[in-house]
Amino acid sequence: MKIHKIEARDLPDLWFQAVHDILDHGQRFTIDRGSYAGQTRLEYDYFIGHVKFPGSQPLIPDIPPSCGIPNPVEEAYIYGGEGYDRSYIEYLMTGHKEPGESYTYGERLTKAPITGDKLAWWEQNQSEIIDKRDVDGKMIFEENGRLFLNQIEWIIRTYKQFGERNNQMVLQVAHTSDLTLVDPPCLRSIDTRVQEGKLHFFVYFRSWDLWGGLPANLAGIQNLKEYMSNEIGVEDGEMIVESKGLHLYGYAEDLAKLRCLKV
């Protein structure tokens, strides 16, 4: 396997380099299951991207007018606007879920149910096992008789209360039972670190659409990071992203060649 690594200044730079390089270094696979089954895609064996200044504006790709192609991500998709009932930031940072949706990233991050043994230990005040905290309506809240955790607010509170040297603060999206879903979440986790006064993110996607998914996902995740760093009281930091399935679908190859002047 080949590990493809990119050092990027900002998010548009990461996207462009990844699109440019996959045309030369990606392997062509036929999709066996899931979205676009039966079609082909170019895919990195494993991808690592290190972004030094992910907060630099703009967050979405730069498409010169001379290319004659649309931007793969509209700002209205990220922040809300005409043509979109829900912004991507809402999808990522709130617990709202539409009928028919098996999950949203925001539901996993802000409305995680406390159940099973963890709930029993919580109710039994098993302080040697469970970090029981007050039900404050924000970090821990009740709804219809059930107890929920907002991971984002928990991590903010933990850094503020206990300091930065903490390797436990991972925003978890994946559930073990996700294997039963026809289309399980692509984003699995966002690990965090506060170091030298900055909040850094370590993001892992199991499968990742390079053309439109990566720039939209990372623009939203960067907004999340800025919110959390501001609440913690530290500066916005760097971002390291990884995937064993970063890919370019067949329909986007011609667009990628136009953007990279490889036609």
C-alpha cells in the first residue's frame, strides 16, 4: 500500500493538491457495494493531509473562471441560503434529524444517548467508573425521560476545567452497530488536542468523496473547531485529516482534469 501525504497551507490548497495528485497516483477500482455500486473510481490506498492554517478564508475551493466549471461546494450549502432547507453546519452541530435519515453527524455529536451499563453506573454514582456530571441542560440533558450527552460541550468543559494535557477528548461519530446500516457514516471520529494554546483536530473518514465531500466536510468541521476553540479560550489550530478511502468518482474525473489543466 502507498501512503499519500500532502502538506497544505489551507483547505483550498489541500483540496487542489489532492485532486491534482489522485489523477496520477490513484488506483482505479470498481465499486462493489454502497453508493455508486458498479461504477469505477480513483482512490488513494491511504491519504494523510496536514493543513497548517485551515481557518484561512475562503474555506471552499478556488475555481478560476477560465476553467468553466462550477465550484463543487456552494457557500449557501455550508452556511445556509437559497435552495437549501438546512445548512451543513446545522447538520454537523445540532441534533436535528429529518424523517428517513438513519443518522446525522450532529445527532451523533450533540445528542448521544447514555444507555446500558453506562446509564446504570451513572444512576448508581459509580465514580470509580463513570465521570458523572450535573444535568445542566447543555452538556448533559434529559429528553422524554432519557439522558443525552452533548460531546462538543463535554469536551469544551473538560478542557476548561482540567487543562490541555488530556488524550481522552475524542468526538465519536461511529457506533459498533453501524455495520448494520446500508450506508454507515463516513466520518468516524474527530480527535482533539490543545497544545501551545491552540486547538488542533485529527479527522478520520472511512470513505470520502474528494470532489465535493472533502471541501464541504472540512469547511463545516473548521467552523466547529473555531466554535470550540473560542469557547475553550484558546486559538484555532491545525488540522490533520486521514482516510483509507479518499476517492474521485468517475463523473468528476473530467472536471478534475479541467481544474488541474490536465485535459
